Amino acid sequence: MVQIDVPMAFGLGSLFAGAVREKIQAGDEKAYYRALARSLVFQIVFVFWLPLYLLVTNFGFQTTHMWWHGDSLLEYPWLLPGFFLVYFLSHLAGFQFGAALARRGKGHLTLWVYAAAWAMFIGWVVVQVKRSLHLGTYREYEAGTAPWIWQEPSTLGVIVFALVVFNIALVWFYRGLRRS
């Protein structure tokens, strides 16, 4: 859901800066840019494709049936480029925030920033289960005919697959940065 994708991008940016916190604190610009580049590659390959895919194929689910009442992304030509821009700016801001914490010797706090992003993610879904876990259009949601996510095994499978791959890749990338 776009409402939780943007804070998660911020949290991930912060986490990646925190992975090289000692080097950033020491002023190692090469490590800073290497971590930034890897964080962007991680976002593009392992993260951003899922919200993009869901925005195109499951518009109501990705917007949590809230602010946009149209049936598809095509009704909002500005939304896709706007989401793209806001998403990556959020990630870059998160990275800058994490780097600022690292420069102040508080790089360990980037883990808490990432944890807060996850808490918001989970909180958003839990507080609004009826909105967050339905697929379909806004009209279907309002009529009470929008299917639950588990009633669409292909969509649920894509999300579960993406979460598994995301977590494996995140550990791999984070450890790689910590060792570099």
C-alpha cells in the first residue's frame, strides 16, 4: 500500500546508511556512496517492483480503498510518476537521515528507524484490517463484494514470495555492507 511503502523506503534508506555507520562517522566518502548505490540497487531489484506491480494490477488494494475512488491507475495519470518520485525521495531522505545519525555517532539508531517503519507498516494493516486486506475496486469495497486477499491465491502468492525474497536479500545486502 502506497501509504506504508513510503515510510518503509525511508526506513530502509536509514538502515543501509547504518550498515556502514563506522565508515561514515570516520568520513569515508567512498563507503557512503557505495552504500547509497547498493541501497538503490536493492530498492529497484528487490523492493520497488512489488508496490509498482500492485499499483498497476490491484489498484484498490495498493491504495487501501481510501483516497482514490477510481477503478484503476489509468484514472490518475499523475499518481505513478508521483509515487515513483515520492518513494525514491523518501528512500534518499532516509539514507541521509541515517548518515546524519552515523556522523553524530548514533548510527545504531538506524535500526530503530527501520523498526519504526515496520511498526507503522504492521500498525496500518492491523488498525484497518477491513480496508487493508481487501482486493478489488473502490466500488467493490463499498458494496462489500471486494474479495479478501486470501481469496486471490495468485496475488497472495506474489506478496509472500516477495517478502521471502526481500528478507533474504536484505540480510545479504546488509551483511555485505557491514563487512565492506
